[in-house]
Amino acid sequence: MKSIVNHDKVYKVANDFQRVSGASNLGVPLCEASANSKIAHDLKELARYLGKVVFDGRKKKYAQSF
């Protein structure tokens, strides 16, 4: 895979249409709706690599942010 994309880092993200669709339909971030799923884990790892993101495991209160 690395030779195909000609890059030293390659990240794969699990395909889980049902979880993604469910979270989207509910308007809830995937990493909160299915925090322990493989796809959420893959996306968190990618976010950490790209943006040095830290996940603390706490859920945000969306109603208070409006």
C-alpha cells in the first residue's frame, strides 16, 4: 500500500456504514455514538496523527453550546 500511494504513512479506516449512518441520522458525532467501535478507533488515530488531537473520553453538552 505504501508503494502505491508513494507515502511513508498509510492509515486505513474501517468501513461501517450502519454505525456512520446511525450517528449521522441522530446528529451525534460517531466517536460519541459508537466510541468503542473499530471505525471510531481508526478515526481517532488518524485525528491524533494529523492534528495532535487528544481525546479525554468526556461527552460534550451540545445543547449548552447554542
